[in-house]
Amino acid sequence: MKQTKFGMIAIGLAALVLLAQLAPSQQTAPQTGQPPATPAAPGRGGGFGRGAQPFDYADNDGWLSLFDGQTLNGWDGDTRYWGVKDGSIYVEPTCEKPTGTIYLIWQGGEPSDFMLKFESKGTGNVNGGVQFRSYMTADSNVALKYPGRGGGGTLAGAGAGRGPGPGGPPGAGGRAGQGAQAGRGAAAGGRGSGRGPGCENPGTPPTAAERARFDMAGPQFDFDANNRYPGQYYEQSSSRGIAASPGAIVLAEPGQRRLLSTIADKATLDSWFKKDDYNQFLLIAKGNVSSMLMNGHLISVFIDNDPAYFRPSGKIGLEVEATGAYYTRNIWLKRL
């Protein structure tokens, strides 16, 4: 009988559990007259008995710092807007000085499998995030670019929409035809407009030609100041848009996305978020699985089995839109 992928995974996990249970009974008995072997001390090769140790977010041994806390050395973007303030990369779109959707790109390479940790906070209605495995839209030599926004499949098992609303179920927002530009930032005057609430002297955002040099597309670890999107898997310039909203584990296959499990409801997600303060984020990108964590809690997981969209490596960058201040600091990378 043909086995499904999930069946194979389940069988493999069951086999591991069985081996773990049988391992003690298969040890060679000591010879007569000899004392029994002394069990290995915990943490000294003694197996699984002690369990995993807590992840120390402050331990940077083996990690590469991407930001020196004082300058934008190693980053490229429109410095009319991006700068450094209070030890953080800082940008603040306002009604008087709107930005539209702009990016700051790390110049240190295109990591594939890695962990990335950073701290972010925001004010007002600011919306942003960290791009990863992304590409420059103006680069004609990119091996894999997203297809047009006409189709990214529908989500089976959960409703469409921009993340979980109050009391609503998490899932993957954006049905076919609802592109990456729909919905996000609407609370501040519409995505990409940069205007936000009205003011006496509204400014003009950079032109499309000015933005083109720095425009990015690709996966994003999402963030906003009002805890609608932090920790979700979002795709810039993609028809899939919100691929896995906060609280969801989602599997993508050609033509569809499926909600595998719900991690937490909206009230629980809200309790994990630190409004108007720095939140600690951790991204683990390994193979086709991206896991997003916030303040020690798993927020979303996206498993990408769609070859039309999955990007195994790419650039890292910051993105901002809407209005409010956006701060990001302590950015560390560890390749896997």
C-alpha cells in the first residue's frame, strides 16, 4: 500500500521511540563477579535522560553580529530615512515624511540554513519586518523569482484574511488573487501609501524609481506595533501574502496551503507580546521549514513544499511601512 508523507514521518518517529525504549534492555550484562557498570553522569554522554537545556538568548558564542549598534556599516538603503538611534537601527515614517514601503539590506551574503535572532519594538501604527532568503526585485539574474500575483493557492482548513482577528482562528491569509499588498498597513492609510493619519503638511514618499534600487521580495518575519502580525510568515511581492499567520502551523503544496495545527489563540498571543518595548525574536530557517519565535514562544511555522515559491537561500533585510517608529537591535546570525 502506498504510504503518505505524513505516514512515513509517523512511522519514523514511532521507530525512534521504540529504539529509545529498547536501548537499556540491549546492553551486555556484566560478567560474574564484576560490579555493574556505573551509569554515565548527566550531560556526559548519558543519552536522553537529562533532556534539552533552555536556550540562552543572551549567549552569542558562535553567532555573527550583523549590526554594530552605532553605524549602518554593512547595510545599504536610503539613508534619508534609515539611521541609528539609541543603539538600534531606526526608521520613522510620518505623515510629514512618509516612506512608502522601503528596505535596508544587509550586505554580508545570502544565507541558506541559519538561525537569526533580533529585538524589535515599534510605536504608532508602524509595520515592518525582517526579510530573509529574499532577493532584489531589480536583479535580473535571480534564479527563482515569485510567479505573478494571480495565484498562490487557497488555504484548506482555515479562513482567509490578514491574520487572526479578535477571537478569530489563526491560519494563512490571502486566497488566490489576494496579493501581498492587500490589507497590511490599512490601519495607517493603506499599505505602501506611507501617509497614515492626516496632517497639516503631508509629505510625499519616495518615488517608485527611487525605491527600485532597494526593493526586495521574499519571505519576511513580520512585525507591527499593535501585535496583529508579529511572528507570522509573510511574503513580500507574492500572491501567497500571509503564508502562516500568528498561531498557525501551515503546510504549502502546489496550489494549496493547509492548516496543520493551531499553536495558540489571539488572547494568548497578545499575552506574549510586549507593547512599546523590545521583543526578542528568533527565526530558524532549516530546509523548507521556517519557525518563528517571540519572547521564547513559538508563534508560527511554515513548511514550504511548493517549488514555485520556496527559496533555499537569499538576502537579509529590514522593511518598514505605515507610520510610527521602528527599532531593531542585537541582530545575530548563526549558520546551520
